[in-house]
Amino acid sequence: MLFQGLTALSSVLLFSTLSHALPAPGSLEVSKGGETKRATPNIVGNLVKRADPTIGNGIDTSDPYRGGKLVAPQGSTDGGFSNALQLMSYATTLPDDSTDPIFNKYFNPGDKQTVTNVFSRLLGSDGISGAAELADIVVTTGDVPADDPAFAFLDDETTPNPTMILTDDAFVYPNRDEAEGCDAWKDGMTQDMYLLGSMLLHEYTHWDWFLTSITNGEVEDQEDGYGWEAARALDKSLAIYNADSYAWYATELLWATLCNVPGGYNAPGVERRSV
């Protein structure tokens, strides 16, 4: 189903004036047909100018099914670049009792500050609009290496001017407001939760030039570490060096917050514990 928007987090989280309009867990409404829908967004003030990556060859932002999916429409906070920042904003803004149960599925508890610092570096000094350095990433279309499990690839990641290559299949992934939504997730975790913004976030974490001072090692695609199941099962000592661990932690946290699922999602078919 198509979501229509988000409400802002309460001022308790000191985030209600930010352009991403993060929602309170109770901000979802249920229609007579049983479909979950979001309330109208409550965005305070003007949208913050974001430091988006630079659009390069092969990306047509006038095509709503390809390049247009990367850039948020005027007056909107949806769009792949914006969604990637929103995913990280949830992880750096929500309180520990909301984030820890989900974080601990993907990482060692002792690594939380490292992961938070990675997201904070990418979000920039104001914690929301994106680091200015993101504009130095040039996004193009093309093919990724045959051994890469993703539909995107960050080339020249050890330099200040990397190139992000997106395949045609990358644009099949939805933005937040195009995703199936809360009713579709009732049976537990699913790959369908992954967004175009999740994929962008995944690629951002590969940017060694920008992030190894935090991680003290390269963030790679660890063997058997791609996808939510593999990311959860991965040796936790490797998780901070696995890009999809970052992407899936932030993605599950996003949907758990929007859909009011405290503690996040179980594996499909596993009954959720009552809270």
C-alpha cells in the first residue's frame, strides 16, 4: 500500500523541528478496510537543504521510475537520498530502549557508539541534512562487479571522490512511501522492507576514506553477511565491518518505529513475544 506521510516525533526527542518529520510510534491510523496508513506529515518550517550525492551520467531525475526516485519531490521528505538520511536519523535520535533490542540483533552491544558515530558522520554536523562530503559522491548507472551481491557498488572508496554505480535493478527497490507497509510486515521480517535508501546507506558505509577513522577497518560485504537473515547470523565481531549490518539495523528500526513494533520483528512464522 502507499503511505501518505509521517507525523513528527515528540519534542521529548528534541527532533520535532527537523525536516525528516520523524513519527511517534502511535502516529499510524487504520482504515475501515484494515490497511495501515500514516497521518499527514507535520513538518515544521522549511525543509533543510540536504547534501545529496551528485547526479552523474545515466541518471535522469525527470524519470520518476529511475533517477527521479533518488531526489525528494518539492515539499516532500521522500526520495532515496532523503530516506537514507532518515534511516540514520532514527538510529541516532531514538532512545536506547527503542534502539538497543534491534541493534543487538545485528551488532555487539559494545559497538553501538561506533555505529552511531558512523551514522553521525554521514548525517553531518547538524545531525540531519547530510555531511557536505556526500556531495562528492557521483552517482551513475552501470554494472557492478560480478562477485558483488548488491545492485549498487561504491568505486574509489579510498578516495575523497568516489563513484556510486547503480544497476537497473537498484531502482526496483521502493522509497519509504512506496513500500507495502505495516500490514505486509505482520508475519515478521522480510526482504521487502529494504528500501532504495537502505541500499544507498549500505554503499555510504563502504566509504573508507570518510569512515575508517571511526571503524578502524574497512566496511566490506562480509561473506554470508548480505540480507537480514545473514546479517543477524553473522559473527558479531565482523558486523561493524559489514555494510548490510548497518543497512538492516537502520531499516528494521525504521519499520519497527513506524509500525509500532517494540523490539522489532521476529523471523517469519515465529510468534512475537508480548510486551
